[in-house]
Amino acid sequence: MSVRLYAVTFDCSDAAELADFWSAVLERPVDDAASSDVASISVGENLPRWYFMRVPEGKMVKNRVHADLVTTDLMAEVKRIVDLGATMQEEFDEGGFRWFTLVDPQGNEFDVMASAE
């Protein structure tokens, strides 16, 4: 028996609101029947879904797991995502990689990194 990654799930205070932000970032539609309790984005047949689940507690500490996004135009993409509502947290240039850590509207950290292509 084997397993595969089905979904990445974000805890949040409003699932539909956070799904709308990530829908714009990923340029993929929010799946039908999204609500403030649960929402999802089906990224592609071979890629995991993104789920958003409302939880009663707020975010307290740094994410232990986070999304890494890659782009061929780092500065333009970071600007686009910040314009969508993300907050810039930090810039890194280490070990031959360059990336920015951003925070989504509900406090989840994620990275946008330059593609090696």
C-alpha cells in the first residue's frame, strides 16, 4: 500500500475569505460550495488540493509547515501577492537561493522563491 498527498490544509478564522486570497495567488478558482467553515481549491489532477478549515482559536506561533511557491519573476510576483493582501516579512539570499517570506491575511507564513530556470 502507498500513500500520496491529497491536500494541504490551513486552519483559519474564515475559510471562504482565505480561500479567495489563495485563489487569487494561485490563479485557480475556489471550488463550489465554499463557506466560512470550509473551502477548497483544486489546483490540478496531480497536485494536492488546498483546504481551508475554520477553527475557533487564532494562530499563536510560527508555522511548522508552509507553502513554497516558485516563480521566474520574483519581484513582480512578490509585488502582485502583496497587492492581493499578503504582508512582507523577510527577504533571504542564501545557498544560491533567493526568496521572500510573506504572511497571508490570516497570519500563515509562506515563501515565494526565484526559479532556477
